[in-house]
Amino acid sequence: MNDTKTNGVISRRALLGGTAALGVAGASKMTLAESNPDNLPPNVSEWTPYLGAGVDANPYGMPSEYENHVVRRNVEWLTASTESSVNFTPLQDLEGFVTPNGLCFERHHGGVPEVIPSDYRLMINGLVDRELIFTLEDLKRFPQTNKFYFLECAANGGMEWRGAQLNGCQFTFGMVHNVQYTGVKLSDLVRETGLKPNAKWMLAEGGDSAGMNRSVPIEKVLDDCMIAWAMNGEALRPEQGYPARLVVPGWEGNMWVKWIRRLEFGDMPYMAREETSKYTDLMSDGKARMFTWVMDAKSVVTSPSPEKPILQKGVHQLRGLAWSGRGKITRVDVSIDGGKNWKTAELHGPIMEKCLTRFTMPFEWNGEELLVQSRAIDETGYVQPTIQELQNVRGLSSVYHNNSIATWLVNKSGKVDNVRLG
Amino acid sequence: MLDLVKYVSYATIGMALSVSVSQASERVFNLGALATPEEVAGWDIDVRPDGLGAPVGSGNAYDGEEVYLDRCAACHGDFGEGVDAWPVLAGGAGTLDSHDPVKTTGSYWPYASTMYDYIYRAMPFGEAQSLSHDETYQVVAYLLYMNDIIDDEYEVSHENIGSIEMPNQNGFVLPDPRPDVQITDANPCMSNCMVPTQIIGKARDIGVTPEGE
């Protein structure tokens, strides 16, 4: 590929020269934006003299049209239909630690149901003293709790088990989001129904066309699970479970049943399809691990990344996100030489448990090749592993729980590739 | 008969959580309405490995073939081989420890109850809960028959759905052994680390990433 530069700007033509061969999502955004001199000092910018839109123009505000490349994306070949599929959060374009509601990745198994809130009911049955049905308004009368949590699909990065496959931060790490949930703690809710002494497991069931169901052990139910009806200050988005969903902090996203319609308590796990045939981890001896709920510590460099090439020499801010289902992130190290040497990045608060944590590190780029990695450490002392360390223990047949360190190759033109080291 | 009680203790061992069992000071708000037996019966559709929840009914593979071909085969194929990217339902025996494991109801699913539970609640895709209970038992029977687990006259019913032995029933291990990777007590190597830095693969070369725009 031709690395021709014009006035210090890598030309669009040069970067897109290979078109199909390029294989990076959002590729057209890889150049420095060209400026119109008429809008630059000392001229009066075109938006300055005239009145802009009034307060009635956008009853529900949307991002600037210049940000319309910042969207969820899906991988068409990954699934048989878009109704039972997944799309990915554009982590590379986000700042801070809060994911905007409209950019939270979606994973559903029977499409997004249109639940009518006045007809919404949550049933609690099984090993309880009183089988009860709650309306949405009933739920909102309980003491409420407001908590930030990350939600990560256990299959995040699953396509990368055997090698570097998808060339994007979004496609390899984007099955995670982080919002503030408002809801009622399950420990408060089940006080209303009472629990029989032998109520050891809870089946959570959705009201969607998949009737999504998962078993949750009672210890977790009473520890920090909640039924949420709001995210980031507004009602849950339909694709995130409107009007109510289960929140299972730090545990795999599949358990966070959306459009929740029923909780059943029992004395043994229910062995639903999603906890037997799916979300189990096949080892090389043919045996599979079951009930691998916790999401282990993980991190990713969001910029530079395949979607965020380096466009100019000089100083840059490396940016990334880290999280752990076992508690708080205590440290993130960054390497630019493929893991030989590491420097500790700056963590940006608030640093909360089971929550995305932002990190940054300034670096100087002078046109040399870089192998960029990040390595998270959580408060249990757990260190994010390499893919070789995971493969040595789990083999090559796993789909879920790939929390290994990724490597971005920055080549001499500033272009970035997802690569596998070995 | 399945001994599932052990899972309870496994899960308990696997977690060190502080749970406040005594919540006497917390109050009850008397919210919610008592659910009637009819209301519960309409929504309580799950079927457990011990057969709890299985609705009265039965079906065999001979009858199930017709239901399967009519309601399932368009996606899953006449022989459970899977059309396009839709799930394969039959075969795969002996492949779980190979480089290309084929996980089907026959080769991988540990409980026949899960087949009933899932098919009734979620299948056919986009027509959830449209099969009758007998039709669901028939389809379960046909899938078991396709996987050489029962013959085509065997009646699968609420009485035996919890005791049909599946080939991979003992193929799952508990509890979760993670963290399972050697870690260096939060003091990993910081300089001149001995790590492989040879590039052995590039996603760009695989060519399966969706294009931008």
C-alpha cells in the first residue's frame, strides 16, 4: 500500500487503496479530517452569523451528524438470523466509563419484543411462602438502588480463541457495556414472597420469543442481584429489556435476563439450554465446564486500535478500558513492544467494583512499528493472562471466557492490525 | 435417577459471598398481588432434569417425524444436519475431544428435559409456545431417535422425561476451577520479559471483517 502523504496528512486514497483488502470497520474515518479555510481564523465560521435550531427541533436529542459513524455494528456471517444474533459496542469511539444507552451492544435470541408496560407483570413462584405478581409500578415502590455495572457477554472475543480473526476493537471486545442501573434489590423483592429453606436456586425467565431462562444460585441472588427498570437515568431501552431486566453484577451477560417475566425458586438448578448446550466450556479432553459465571479481569486498548490508526507523528494519548467481575481494577500495565516491557497506565476514577475503568497513557510515536498490549490486574491479585496461558489450560475448543491480552500492530504508516503473537 | 443436589453444594463452595440471611430489621411492604394457581400454571413452563414441571403428555419418534418435517426441518434439515448456519441437531458422537467438536442434542446435551423445556418455550423459531405438549414430546422423541438414543416406538412422556439417559450426561465438570491460569500474584514481569513477539497471524489476512460505513 502506498503511504503517500500530502501536507502531513495521510490521504484517503492512500489508506483506502486496497479497499476490500483493508478489512477495517469504519475505514473511511481513518484520515485526519480536511478543513475548510473559510471557517478558520481569521474568517467568521459559517455557523456563527445565523440562528441555529430552536428548542422544539429535537425533543429527544441525538448525536451530531458528524458522529454518525459511531454506531453498533454486527457481523453478518456470525449467525443465521439477525433476531438471534449480536452487535457490538463501538468502544474505540467512547470516552470515560459510561456507555451511552443507544450504543450498548445487543444480544437477543428471539428479537426485541414490544412489551406494553401497563401489561407488564413479574411473577415469583416456586419455593416461596407466597406466590406473587408485581406490576411495574409495584416494583418502583420498593426502596431503590442505583449502581454502575459492566455487562459482558461470555462470548466476547470468542472468535479469537484460535487466532486473530476480526480486525477491529469493536468486533473483538465490543460485547461489553457499562451503565448505571436503577432498580430493586432481589433481596428486598423476595422478602415479600418469603423463601422456603430449601430454595437454593432461582430460575430467571424472559417474556421474549426465546423465553430466555437461566439458573442463578441463591447466594448470588441475595448478594447483589437486582431487577432494573432504568439505565443511565432513563427507562431501559427495548433492546436492553424494557421494561425490566435482571442484573447479575460481574457475571456473564446471558444471565442478565431481559424482559424478565418470572422468577421461580427451586432446590436444584434447572439446566436450561443456555447453561448446558451453550455457555459451557469444552476442554480438550472432551469434558465441559459448567456454571462458569464470573467474568475474569480483562482490558483493551481502544486507541490506537484497528479503527483508530495513528495519523501523525508526535505525542498521543493511549486510551483503554479495564474491568473485572471479581471486584475493582487496581492496575493496568501497557506495553508497546509486544509484552517485553511494561509501564503502568493512569487509572481514571471513579474506580468501582464490577465496572469499566478508564486508563490512559501518553506516548510518543515517531513512525516505528509498535506491538500494543494492555494487562489488567484486579483487587484479588489476578493478572489478565496471555492467550497462550489460556490455551495451555483450556485447549482450543472454548468459545467463552476469552479474557486474554490482545495485540495491536501499529505499522510504519500508522495503520493498526489485530495480530496474534507466538 | 439424577443426583442434582450435589450442584447446590458445588455452587456454594465456588463462591465466597457475604450473605445476610437474617434481615429481621428489613420490612415487608405488602406489595404485589397473590398469584392464582391458573396464573402460575400458564407461565410456569419450565421442565427440570428430574422431570419436575413436565406437563402430562407423550409422543414417539414415529409420530414425531411428521411434526419435525413440518415445523423444524426447514432450518434444521431433514436429518438434523442443519441448513446454512442453523444448528445441527443430530450426530457428532465421539467428536467432543477432537479439533472440530460437533455439539448436538445427541453428542452434547446432558438432559432430555432440556430439549422439552427449550423446544416448547422457544421453537419453532418465531412461533414460540405453539406446539402442543404431545407434539413437543413427539419432536423430543424424534431427535432422540435421530441420535440413536431411543427406537421409534419409545413413548417419551412426563413420566420418563426425567430419567432418559443421555450419552453426554457425565460430560460436564463442576465446580468452576477459575482462576485457572498461573498468575504472578499481581507482580508480573515489567521489563525484559521472555515472551513470544513473533507475529504468527493477522486478522486482515483472514478477510472476514465487515467493511466500514
